[in-house]
Amino acid sequence: MHQTNPMSEAHRTLLLRNYPTIYQDLDATRVLDYLHEHRVITEEMRQEILTIPVDQRHQRTRRLLDMILQSGDDAFITFRTALGHAGYLHLVELLTGGQQQLMPPMPMAVAIYPGFQGSESQSFDLSIGEQPEIILQKQLDKYTTVYQNEQILQLKTKMRDEELKALYIYEERKVKSLKRAKSFLSQKSLKKRFDKLQVKVEDERAIIVSTYRGCVILFLTFESEPKFEHFWGSCTSGDLSTSLSELLLTEEMRGLEGGDQLVVKTLVLEQDVRAWRDFFGNGDPQHPDNVQVEQVTSQLASLDTSRQTEELQVRQKIRAGSIRSIASTQSATSTLSSGSVLSSDSGYASAGSHRTLSEGRKIAAKYKVSVEAAISTITEGMEKVDRKITATKENCQEVEKEIQQHYKRLRAKLKLEEQEMITRVQKVNRDRKGELTQEKEKMETELKKTKEAEISVQKILDCKDDTEALILRQDMEEKFKKLSFQETDDRSLESPTKVTFQPCSLSQVSGGSLSVFAGFSIDVEEPAVESLPCFVTVTTNKADLTGGDVAPQIEVTSPQGKTTLIHTTAHTSPQLAAGKGQTSRVRRVWGAEWRPQTSGKHSLGVCMGGNKDLGSLTVDVGSNNPVLRFGQKGSQQGQFNKPLGVAVRGDRLYVADNTNHRVQVFDLSGNFCHTFSTTSPAGLAVQADGTIVVKSRKEDLVKKFSPSGELLHKFSLGEYCTNPYSLAVQRDGRVVVTDTYKHSIFLVEADGTLVKQVGGQGQGEGQFESPLFVCVDKEDNIIVAEKVNHRVQVFDKNLNFKHKFGQKGRQPQDMFGPMGVSADSRGNIVLANIGGTTDGVVGHSKKLQVFCPDGTWVSTISSDGDKLHNPLGVAVTEDGHVFVADPEDHCIRKYRYL
């Protein structure tokens, strides 16, 4: 069956409204061949229907209708044609729009959900926050009609209201156990027993035409009034709820505290009941037309008009107007039958006309159907546009709020950083002022003593009496003995403490860095980014710090408080120009490479010879976010549906677009180049001559394509492999294949001849646990990532074991479910980790890692700004970037790792 868009609202509504009649009258076997010949159903679908026993004719019809409902408009038209070929002309008329005077209502919506029962004497305050939640789908099923979507939304609201009311009659201590009991009624549990659920409902004389499993809601139709009343009676009496409880609840649930009070409840909208009751009770053609109008429009009335949306009210008015038009046409037809004559401009002759009244009725009926269909189509189109306008407005309002909140937090953060840096500057000012004040006081004391000596010298010079001069000389000598003529140490004045602020780029929108010079200054290349190398320089002009061979070290403190030391090496140090009366000064520079492993604020301090705090710098390290992201779910060019493997050769990126059954080719900037088809591609590699080698998930074939996508050659792995998954290709064309079921690696020639098999289930050297991804390096060494064993094994080009590395853990250097693997021309190994979850909810350890060829850990990329969801295939480029396929986000991300 062709992949098509969902069926239009008009066609789907016709099928659902007339479901009971088709279900009752049609023998599906009579139309299967025609539908198969016209490719509406596949041979597998045809055989699926024929396997249903002949005596279960209705079940065959039901299965066929389900298939048609899940197809497009072309399938609907072909099905209607098939009915005509099989002689079901009355069904063709129904599906054309020429229906009985009173159109059947839309299917009734019945919600089945866990409810509570308890004693009126027990109560508690709902504000305790223990309210159980109804887990509902965010998006409605694409096969539901507009009216069914409205039914679903109303039932969801009422289900919440019913549960909250029921909670008032419970004790607080029972709520947790009730929530736990309710968890057993999960979607997985319901799906397992859904067939039994359908049989149970159909035993109550109702036909299930479609389902919405978000909570679960069934859409039912009825063949006759007795069957409708029987079903409705079982709902109102509670018999249906009791039988569903017996079907769905388990002994394990009843054994929980409060579990015996958990029941399965049903909820039906009253407007649906009224619509079906009106249809069966008042659908007689003898009833007045205006009464029938009220009966049909009543099915759209809401229980509480104050809660009804404006969209639904408009839709009711439009539909009521359409039905009144039908009634008016029917009245005109009655007038014709009583002998009235049409005017000449109506297209009919008055007297002596060759057209009879019966012919006029047929033509009028034909035009009426066309007009009704056109009105319905236009109305539904307008409704869709209105919904899109509303959805766009709501979406933009939500995003606007998110933007305002983000920048509000950002302003608060910047304000806090501003205050912190000002406080630090003020502290530096106070500390240095105190030091300099003490130094100044010492100088003032020396100055006072020196001036006293100066006075003694001047007295001797002015004295004219030898005796007095001798006395003054002795006094001067004593004062000079007390003075110590030491050279003033003005080095601190030559190199005063200098505070500098280095603002970051506004595009970074973070604070900045503050450097305090206390002998050494530190500078870091901007911007510093998690996992990427940057260069740090340390500089000093102090004479007492420039001598010797000892190099300073840089102490780095991460946001988590972890401290590491970076060793520096000396750089060229030219002499600085000397001022008048000064000796030449020496400027020395040291440097080191720094690769921060986490984002956030890092403190860098200079230490040397046991001395610390010789200089400091605060650096805000950014997250290593993707430099490029492209793709979304879809089947158009540049869109993906679960991309798995990726490969790079030259300036081209190759993506295994698994569920779209194709390989897409892009340039390294993400621009689409071309595509070619192949079945469920998973792993792929590209040889030096451009040949593309592909392994399918659903076939045991290895296929080779030309650069343009032409199939050149293929060979089977079925003779050796049980479940081959991914592959890599060596320079001589030999292919390396992983097998998850045999826990092995296979090396085969370019024509598929087996060379060697290595493996077996286990954790030893050369053993594996369901290996998935593999790659080869520039020397054709074979590198295997083991998700289950949380490690990497390396073999030479002939599959001889060399070494292994890695261990499970949540530290940056540890592995957690390694999947995709790729090696660059330098021998570096890049690994994608799928990670795990905490309590089955919060994800962790979804990351990229870089290792040296010997397994030494280099860096980890966590990508805080655009979190990895499910990283699988990876492929490196020659300029230090890596492409990552994410089948959950249906996209490709590109990161810098060198």
C-alpha cells in the first residue's frame, strides 16, 4: 500500500457515519481482489483478512474498514468503486453522499479509565499535592476526525474533574497506594489486553470503529435502536464498568493497600447519547423537516455551553445552516410532487416539457449532494485555518513568555556577577591600600630621622667656634650611626598591583573574566569552550621572578571544586626598554595548553616555588554546543526518519536514513546534494574511490553503490551471520561486519568470502556482548564499541586482538553504553555514548568522548545547550569536527572536538 497523507475529514466522516451499514451488509471477500489489483491493499494485508474464518464475515469487514480508514483519499475512492463492481450500489450511494434523510450521528465516544470508590466519611485536603495524574497524549491521533477531537478534549476534562471529586472521599494514606495500583493500567498493559477489551465491548452490542489510546477512548456505532439501548443500559447500570474491571484489574493490584478500591470507570458525553437516541427514535421520514433539523444539530450541543469553545459554537451554526438548506430542498421537492410548476428560468419548461418531475428530483438530488459536499469541504477548510491561527497565536505567546523569562534570568545573573566583581575589585583596593599605607609610614619615619641628620650637618657648616664644632660633630656622628642608608626598594612602585577587566564578546552573553596581577598576569584565548584546547599565557616583569629555570604552574579550580595543575614552558622573552636612571628589565612569558572538561566558571591561579596567589583569573567556560544542526522528521529532501549510520569521505557526508529507506548525501555544511534508495540502511562506509557500502537492518545483504547511487554489486551474509548490524571497510576493500546474535565480528573479502570470525558471548579479550558499531583507522586496525560491556576493543587489520579500554561509570572519562565509533587520521577515537536514566526518567551520560589511540581519555562533550537525545552513528572530518546521528530527534548534529 502506498505511503499517503491521512484521509480527508469529509471522506473519513462518510465512512464512520455509515460504518454500521457497511459492517452489516458487506462481504469483504468480494472486494479484496479489486483492492489488491489497484494496490489499495498489499498481498500480506489480503492474506491477513482471508485468514479470518469464513463464518466471521463481520470481522473480515471490520479489518478491511480499519485498513481503509488508515489510508488516504485515493484508497477511499477505489474502495467505493470496488463496492459498485461487487454490486453494493446502496453502499456506493451512501459513500457518495446520497444518504437517508436523517444522517447517522458521529460515533459515540466512551472513555475507559481508572477510577476510585470510597467512604463518604473519609476526606482529606487536596492541597497536599498527592493528586494522581492522568497521563494523556499531547497530540491527538491523526486518524480522528475534527468532531472526535472535540469529544476527546471534552472527555479528558471530565476525566480530570471526576478523579478530583473522587479524591475528596479518600484518606491521605491511601493515595500513594492507589497511584501505584493505577500504574498497572499503563498503556503497555492496556495494549496487551486490548483485543479482549474490544470483544468485551462488542458483546454489549456496540461496534468499535476507531480508538484513541491516549487514555483509552473508544468510538462506537450501533446497528439498531435495541442494540444501542442495550449498550447504554449496561453503561448506566454499571455492568459495563464491572465487567471491564474484572478484565483489566489483576490480583497483584487488588493485593495493594487501596487497590481493592480502584475500579475501571466509563464516561460518555451526554450529547452523544442524545444524538443516537434522537436518530433511532425520531428518524422516521414522516416527521416534519424542521424537527429533523433540530434532531441533527442537537448532537453538537455541549453539556455546558459556558465551557464550550468559540470554535465549536461557530461549527454548530455552520452545520445547522447546512442542514436547514437540506430541509428546504426537501420541502421544495414535496411541492414539486404536489403539482407545482417551476419558473422558466429554472431550466425546466412549464407546459409540454419533456422532463418529468421524477427526473427533476433526480437532477436536484444530484446537485444537492454536490453542493453539500462542497459546503462541507469549504467549511472544514475554514475550520482548519481558524485552528491553525489559534495554534500559531498560542505557540507564539508561549515562546514570548519563555524569551522574557530567559532574559529576566540572564539579567539577574549578570547583575549578580557585576556585584561579585565589583566586590572583588573593592577588596583588592582595600588590601593593597593597607599594604602601601604601612610602607608609607615606614618611609615617613626614615624621612624624619634623615631630616634631623640634615639639621646637624647644617649646624656644623654654620658653626665658627672649634669647640662648638667638635661637640656638634660628635652629635652628628651619633645620629648618622643610627641612620641606615639603604636603597629604597621601589620595585613595588615599578610594578604596582594592576586590576584589569576583560569583557567577553556580547555574543557569549555571559559575565566576563577578572584578572588580579600580583607579580604574574594570566591570559586565556577567548572563548574557552568545554573539551576544546585553548592556550594560557603567564607573564611577569618582576626582576626577582624572572631568574632561574623554575617555571610557574597554573592551578585550575572547576565549578565543582576539583583542582588540577597545568605545567608551563618558557617562551621567548625580549628585554623591555629601560627608563632614565634604570637598569634593563626582563619580561618573561610562559605558556601551556588547557582543555577544560566542564562548562562554567573556573578559577586560574599562578603558583611558583611554594608561593601561591601570584596572579589569578576567573574564566567562564562555555558549553561545547553543536556548530551545526539540520534535519527534522519527514520524508522530504533533508528530512529524516530515524537516521542511524553516518560516514564522511572528502567533502561529503552520507546518512543512512533508515525508515525512509534511503541514503542521503550532503556537503559538510549540511546542504543537500542527492539521494538514492535502499532498504532500511543501518551501517554504511565509503571507500577511497567513492564506492558506498551499505548494510540493511532487515536484510543480510551488503550492497555496493556508485557515488551517484547506482547498485554495483551485492552479496549475502546469511551463510555466516545471524543478525548482522553494522559494517566498516578496509583500504583493500575487505568488509568488517558486527553480528549481535552471534556476539561476533566477521572479516570478509570484497566478494563476501569469509576470512575470519572472532568472538563469542562474554567479557574476555576478543569476546563480545551484542556488538553494534565498528570502524577502522588509517592503519586498518578494527575498533569495536561494546554497548553492553561499556568498553572498546581494538584489533589489527587481520582481527588479532591488540588491547581494550573503558569502564562503566558516570564520570567524564567513563563510558556508559558506547555506540557509534569513528577514528581520525591522527588515530584519535571518537565515541558516542547512549547513556542511561535515573529512576527510568532523568537521562544521564549522553555524551561524546575522545580518546588517544592507546585508550587514554582526552575529553568529553556533553552539549548543555543542545542535549544529545539518542546519539548513535558518528563520523569525523579532517578539520576536527564530528557528525552525530540522532534517530530520536531525527537530525544530524556537528561538533568540534579538536
